[in-house]
Amino acid sequence: MIIWPLLAIAIVSVAAYLFSSQRAAALRTSGADYFHSLPSYHGLLAAVTALLAGLAASIILFNVAPDSVLLATGAAGLAAFAAAAIPVSRISASYRARPIFEAVVLAILIACSVVAILTTIGIFASVVFESVVFFREINVFGFLFGTHWAPTSSPPSFGFIPLLVGTFLITFIAILVAAPLGLFSAIYMAEYASSKVRGVAKPLLEMLAGIPTVVLGFFAALTVAPLIRNTGESIGLTVASESALAAGLVMGMMIVPLISSLSDDIINAVPQSLRDGSYAMGATKSETITRVILPAALPGIVSAIMLAISRAVGETMIVVMAAGLAANLSFNPLDAVTTITVQIATLLVGDQEFDSAKTLSAFALGLVLFFFTLALNYVALRIVQKYKQQYD
């Protein structure tokens, strides 16, 4: 088990920190006129050296002998001890422990950034590779501009437009619900609510973000969808048992806390001097909010809404349970529709052959969704840059 090598590394690292810092502190109190680094930096350098060496030894041993837990534990502890002995032996008044430790931390941060970037590149490359294989069999323009989606029919049809329309329709309904509710609740909590009310209302609102989407999907399928259907039929409308309206309303409820919490933090970040200057000019509270605070916070609010849109576009469970799987080309919110992410999940569920066009179409949908979210992020960035220059 990997827990034992990690435990050995942790013990050695803690011991190295305590021993090095105490030794450096003793040397510092012995009367040295100049001491370059604080004792804590000597301890941190010894600890991080032991940690990195122990982890490297554990990785190597587990690759060479994956079943030798005792050997890996001993090697990890020994490597950590030997590595920590190097900075411990160099402890002196002139030893530059602080810049060395900061350089090691900087290298770790750069390595983490590189891993994140390479992961993104790897995901994109794998999606592009499988999409290229798909587009060798299916015409690109037929996929992008086709109006019929039926990958399981004979012959199969891969028209992307119904999925795009369904995604836009549900997302649009969700934003119509979430944007005003989230923004207005943020304005209330930031500008009007007392500290006692804010302390109760904000946690309760953010609890909504912690509800699993499958629970919201049950709520949409068992409560919201029947309510919409019964109400529509009572006034003579034809409403599907699964509708885009039901999915959009519940999805909007899901992303309200996201917009509210981010907008609240952004509004609170507006300098108080702007408020005081507005009040000094004779503006009322509502005029200050609409003409000073909201314009100043607009870049952050737009970013919050764009992030919520991306969250809504990527949602699957609510759409499956409330809007269905039917790829209908319809702009009617009372009809059953589906989205890109739902079809990706549907196509990749179960035992699939990855050399068939049906399965490979999921990667093509993923590629289109990637560029769609990229375009959303670009638009948000441009809006933020435009208004940020105006109010900085």
C-alpha cells in the first residue's frame, strides 16, 4: 500500500524540519553577527528536500517492484533521510536557505503549471485525433449543418443542428432565470441586508449549490415537469411530458448560487470611496447602485454570468431526466429536446466499439463543445477588458 511509504516520508520530513530549525536557532543564539536566513527557512528547506527525494524514490520503486511495499517504504525513508542530511550539514550563518527554498517552491509551482497545461493539451489532442477519424467517414459540413440526429438508425444520421438548438434553448431559459435572481440577490446582500440577515441568507443560498444535480433532476422530472404540463394543458397548450422549459427552470435554480456568490464578492470589492463620492454628490442609494457600483463591477458580473453559462452548457443529469433524449429541432420550450453533453454521455455508455462512427461522433461533439466554451470565454474576456479600462 502506498500509505506506508507516504507515512515514512512524512515522518522524516517533519523530523528534518524540527531538527534543522532548532539547530539553526541554536546557532543564531550563539552570538553570530550575521545570519542570512531565519531558522524556519532552514527547516523548510530540509523538509521539502526530504519530501521530494522520498516521493521520487517511492515512484521509482513502485514502478520497478510494485508488490514490494516494505522495500518501497524503506527506500523512501532512506532517500528522504539522505536528502535532508545535505541541507542540515550546510547550516551556517551565511547559508542562503531562504532563496534556495524559494527557488525549490518556484520550481514546484512551475512543474504543477506545466502538468496542468500538458493535461489540457493531451485532452484536446485526444479529442482532435478521434474527431479526425470520425470526419474521414462523415462529411464535416453534413455534420455541422445537418438537421437530423439519429446515430443509431440505419443508415445513421449525424446532423448537429438539433443538438445545438436544444443546448442553446435550455441554456437560454436557465440564464433568464438565474441572471436576474442571482444578480438581484447579490445586490440585496451586498448593499441592503444587515450583517445578521446576510449571515443567514448567504449560507442558505449557497446550500443550493451543494445539492447533487441528480436530486435536482428528480425534482424537475417529478415536480416541475408535471406542473408545467398540467398548467399548459389547462389553458389549451400542448406540452410534452419532458420539456426544455422544465430543464431550463431547474438548471437556472442550480446556477443561481454561482452568479449570486460571485457577484456578491465582486460588488463588495468595489471601493467604498466610489460610494462615498456618489453620496456626497447627492445621489440616492439606488442611483449609486445603478450608476456607480454596477458599472464598476460589470466586468466581474459578466464573468460570473459567462461562467454560469459554461456550467449550464455542461450539465447532463437535469437534461436527461427533465428534457429527455429526443433530438428535436424545435425552438418551442414546451417540446422535448436534448443537448450536446447528453448525447456525448449517451453515445459512450455501455460496451462500445471505438472504431464505429456512432461512438466517434461523441468526440466530434466534444470538439465542437470545446470551441463553443472557448468562444464564450473569449467573449467574456473581451467584455472584461473593455469595461475594466474604463473604470480602473
